[in-house]
Amino acid sequence: MALSRYEQLDEYTSSELRLLYEAGGTDARLALLRRLRRTGSLPDVIIQLALTDPDLRIRHTLALSNV
């Protein structure tokens, strides 16, 4: 999955990221966070989801990303 298209978010790509995040298990969500972080800053839609994620590992990864 090429993530460069997520650098400039529109409504469609924001919805796509939300769907990818919500449909994935913990490992898939962690992988998505890491891949997005490597491309630059995390999109707001992902930050909001990660902040309220019930899994501590997701919130820990977010805290380490210096958002």
C-alpha cells in the first residue's frame, strides 16, 4: 500500500484511513501507525482514533511518535 497519497488528505482518503484503522486488529493498527509516521506526520483522523483506542500498545505508540 502506497502511503504517499495520504500526505494530502481529502474526505475520501480520510474515510479510507478510518476504515483501515477500525477494520484492523491491534497489529494492523500498529503497522498503520508506523507506516504513516514514516511518511511524515500522522493525520488528525488517525490521532483521534489512536487516542481513544482501548489497547494500551496503540496509545503507547502514539505517545512515542511525538505528536
